[in-house]
Amino acid sequence: MGPLGLGTLVVKPVRHVVQLADLDDAESEALGPLLRRVSAAVTEVLQPEQVYVCLWSHAGGVPGHLHFVVQPAMKADMDRFDAFGPALQMAMFRDGALPDEAEVEMVCRRLRPLLRSP
């Protein structure tokens, strides 16, 4: 997910919704277990200090599409930016550095089997 670091993933509903309250019962029931699976996979592969799960839906200041950013919070990033939580995310966005493409592919290869549908 761009400058938010290696292993950051986006989880979003297939159907277009702009807020959590717009999810139907089936979508809502699937969301928790899916976010848990994705967070567990990111934890297993990257061993972060923490995995942030953030709800975002704005694009240009206007509600766009509901999506959850699943971001491994790495100690090296917290040390580099002297920040954590939302301040870390903002610092990473300002910095704009993108992960190395070969490293992204390696992480994807490790995540794929963990995220296949059960």
C-alpha cells in the first residue's frame, strides 16, 4: 500500500459502500474474521511490533469507498520517523518512499498461501 510500508494491505468490501453502517449482515459478519486472518498473516510474515487496522473512506475530503488499511508497524519505521500510530502513518505519507518491488513480491509470495480462502 504505497508509502505505508512493506506488507501493508487494503481490505474492502466488493460492494460500494462509504461507511460501516452501510454493510449488510453478511458483509458485516465476514469482516471481523477476514480482518483477523489478514492481521494474523501479516504478523506471521513480517513479525511487526503491532498491526494497525485503520478505517478510511475519504478521497479528496469526500467519502469514497470504505476500506481498512492493515499495516505492520515496524520498529525500524517507528525509530526512523520517531513516531507511532497516526503520526507514523502521516510521516510515512509525507516521506513518500515506496517499498522495493522485489521485496514486495517476496512478501506477497509468503502472504498468498496464508490468505487463500479456507
